[in-house]
Amino acid sequence: YEFFHDNVYSPPGEFPIETYEGEKAINDAIDFLKGQETLPVIVAHQGLQRVALEYAEDLIESGDFSTPHVDTQDTTPAQRISRVMKWAKMAGECINVGNTTAADIVASLIIDDGNDERSNRKVLFNKDARLGGVVCVPHSVFGVITVIDIVGGEYENAGFTQQY
């Protein structure tokens, strides 16, 4: 925590990052990870990657980040995912804006600074999560927008049903 001053994180050689919660969010993430059980691997799925890409492109085209997870057609992640598969147990979506490395994206989603519900963390660590699609799309202002769509349980796709 040597790089924190109040709610500003300033590691050497990098731009300072103003956080909402400061060290509190990091401590919360550490406590969460210490108690976290090992979970099954989330397997890549092309249909979910396509869903994530369509939403990322919608965000970029509209420029509207005021209603996260709802696109310009007023559809939610569950509705978009249902276009490519039938799913059970859980469907969720994580969005990250501005981080450019996998480590920074994952850390940001786990820390979930400023999100009282820690909804990104809940999606990533959902015990039922089995399939996922991830895209990182360049953005002229924010650098990169990352969208991750995840489902769990039984799903049906391309004429067969599979239990994960």
C-alpha cells in the first residue's frame, strides 16, 4: 500500500489512478480471495465471445456508458446470451474500461472498486460458471473496453445439450 495517498494509487512510472474506496477495496478483495475455494475452469465459447463483441461494439458506437450491461436495444446480458444458447443456473457479464493488460483487467474486476455489490467479482467467482466469452476492443478515449460474458449449468447449442 506504499503507493496509496488517500484514494489515489500512484505506482512509480505509471499514471496515478483515483479510486473510489482506496485501500478498503483491495483489502476486501484480499480477504475474499483468502477464503475462496478452487473452482472449475471456465471454458471458452465462441457464441459467448460473439455476444461480448456485439455489446462492446454497441458501447463504442453509442458512447453511452450510463446504463451498464443494457445495450441500445434495451437488452440485458441474459437476453443477449439467450440469442446464442439456452442456459441454466447463471448468466452474467463483466465490463472493464481502460485497463490494457490481462493482469490489470482481472485485478480490477476482482477488486471491483466503487461497486458496493462487487457484482463483477460475483460473476467471475460464481460456482456455477462454466462457459465464457471475452473480447478486448480498442477505444479512442478509454484505450480498451473488455467485455466478458459467462454462463453456467446446462446449456443447449447447435442441436445438442451438455451438462457442465
